[in-house]
Amino acid sequence: MKQWCVLIVSSLLVGAAQADIVARWMLEGEPGNQGSSVATEFAPTVTGALCSEEPDILASWDFQGVTTAVAIDADQTDDNISSASITRTVENNGSSGYLDTFSMRENNQETLADAINHGSFITWTLEPAEDHQFSIQELFIRMSAANTTRQIALFSDATGYDEGDELATWTIEGANVITEIDLLSVSELQSLSSSVEFRLVAWGAGNEFQNTGIGWAFNGGGGADLVVYGFISEISEPLPEPEYCDPALTRTSSIGGSGLANTFMMRDNEQSSLDDAISAGAYISWTLQPVADETLTVTSLYIRVAAQNSSAPNPPRELALFSSRTGWEASDAIDEWQVVQRGSHTIDLSALGELADIDEAVEFRLVAWNAPDNFSPTAIGYDGEAHGGADDLILFGSTSGDPLPPIDLPVITLSPGGATLSWNAEPGFLYTLLFATDLTGEIEWTVVPEAEDLPSTQSSVSDLPHIEAPLIFYAIERKPE
């Protein structure tokens, strides 16, 4: 007669609780370059990143036709903004300047620290009318960089101008590179009753004469190039309170006018190392937040990635996953892997205590590098007909007001490439390794090939087969010899 090991059964019950879907995305039908992608399904006790009602335009600039002007007032301001003006610390040094932009030169420093010390930057200031307050929610910036790739950092006087105080960093090359910066979670930029100044610092130009500018740069497209979004009211009236939105994918990179169908994509992944990719600041992110009196535990992640190369040779795309709970430095990567054209990947997070019993928001970031150029996209999802209508990103775990009990014996998630599962074998029994892909409802267990009726002298199995499923659960069945 076959018998289950009691401890294994106990661990399976824990595994079943952890197998719930916290959030999942199925991106079939999406264009790829959409601004964000709300989760297809998510737990009712989980929300997403901070959001708010649609903000107002506090100030807006259109730099079409601008050449050498040193200071320009905003074309459009809210009625309760008393002043909004942009200027720069270095003149254009040219008779015609950088057409259709508000630009600067002297950005050829090698590091951000050197650029800050040099003191060449573009700056704009907004001031509310008397007895008014405002909150900054978002910036829209259209930029252009002549000749070489440029590194950009954004600062404000409310948060500091030193290295490490950056509100955002990103990389640009060419003209009409659009960046949208969410500032809703920056508390120093909320409920301001005095002026606020922003500074745009650039570095990495090939020489001191190459321009970095806000605007289209010779393309003459027209339309807003710099927009400050937010809310403004009399001090006696409350500003809108931000709420948590549904979980959604967002990105920091520029993607242009086309995308990969059935995906959520990014570009600007041409860096040669993870450190450089992190510094470039181009990534896809998503945030989860447990509701009041609940905790969130994330135990596993399943993701499908497409990597398209616009030129040969076609190197494998390098990828790394990070979280706000574990850190953003290269050494903090939760996992690193490669994708050639398309590939799925599963990451076991159950051993990370930082992702257990969370009572606050946790952000995840997917960083990519080693693309042949900055136009070759990296995407969550499978592009085109390869998609097949399957899920593209799933986070498994649980939400509960009470911490989950510990896992005593292995209930593990496998990635391609195999793994080893061990157990305590006792003399007088034969052991069979079983697997299941779902622990809800009636569980269907299947014998692992070549792991049936193993003798008690064997207590582990290596090179376990990978099964194309978001989660794989294993258990040991035993019977007397």
C-alpha cells in the first residue's frame, strides 16, 4: 500500500495557498507601444501604483522656431500660476542654434558628478499665485541630442541638486525622444505654496559644441515639448488625494510610433553591461500594493519575453529582475537570464524573505541590455502570431492578514535547465517523485519520468525535466519495499 509522507502533505497545503494568482497580464491584441497595460486579472486585495484623477496642465512650452533665446515664458499656464519660465546657464554659441529646440551645449562631461560640477543645465521654475498651492504629478519632455547618445538627469530644488538626488535619469539619441516622468510619489513636490525649480543636466556629448535640447530639433513637428502636469487650488481648499490604481505595466524608455503587436515593449537597451543598463534607466516596471490590514507574499514569477533585433549580428538579449524590496544595484538582481528572439522564464521567489508578508507597495523592474542598437525592442509577451493567446506575466503568491506558515519541505518552481530535489529517505521504502502544475481543485499528479520506485539508497533527483508551465509542484510518494 502506498503512503504519503505526512510532512510532504503539510507542505503541499502551504504550496496551494501560495499558488494563487496575485496579478497576471495577457497582452494579446495590445499594440506594444501603449502607454501602460492594466493587469488582465489581479487579486481583489491587491492594487497597483499611486495614481490620481486626470491632472491639469500647469505650464506648457512649444519650442518650434526657437533658436538662441536664453529665457522663454510658458506658452500656456493655469490661471493660478503666477509665472512659469525656462532658461539655461550656457548660451547656444551659434548664430542659428539648434532649430526648434530650447538647447544648450557644454555637455561633454564623462560622469553626472562632473556635469553637476560644470554647471551647464536647462532650468524652469513655476510659482503659484498668492494664497495658492499646487502639486506636481507628471512631466512630459520631448528631447533631442545631436551626434551622440546623451545621458540625462532631472533634479528639483525641493529634492536637491547633488548626485543621488535625481528624480529620474534616462538616455536619448536623435530627435523627438519623448519621456514621461511620474512624480506623484515624490512627497516634496506635493502641496507646495512657493515656487519650485527643475534642472535638466546632460552629459556624454562628443564635444562641447554638440547640442542637447528640449524640442523636435529640425523636424518642425510643432506641439508641446515640455508640459508640467499637476493640481492647483487655494490654500484653504484641499488638493486631490492620490489613490491606488489597478496594477499596470509602465516603462521609462522612448519607443517611437510603432511597437511589437501583442506585447508591452521598451527600447534603449543597447548597453553592454547590467551596470550601464541600470544607469541608463530604461526598464519596464509594475507595482503591487496590499490593501489595508492585508499583507502580500510573492512566491513565484512567470514571464514571456520577446527580443527583436533590427540589425545583424543578433546577440542574445540579457535580462534581470529587480524589486524595491531587494534593491536596484546590479548586485541586487533577483535573477538574470537570456532570451534569443522569444523565451519563457520562471523565477522561484519563495526563499526571499523580503517578498514575504509585505504591508506596503513593492515595485518590480525588468532591465534589459545587449541589444544591437537603441531601436531594437525588448518586450514582455510574444510578438505577432507567436503569442498564441497565453499569459505573458504572472505573479503567484497570497494576500492575508496573517503571515503564511513556513515551508518545511521542498515545493519548488523550476526554470529551464533542470534542478535537484532532495528528500529524507528511510530504509524499507521505495520512493516515487510526482509533479503537478496546479494545486487548486482536484489535483492531478504525474510520475516524473525515470523517478518511480527509487530505492532508499537514493534520496535526490537531478536534472529534473522542465515543463512549460508557470508553476511546478513536486511531492514524494512512498511504499514499502
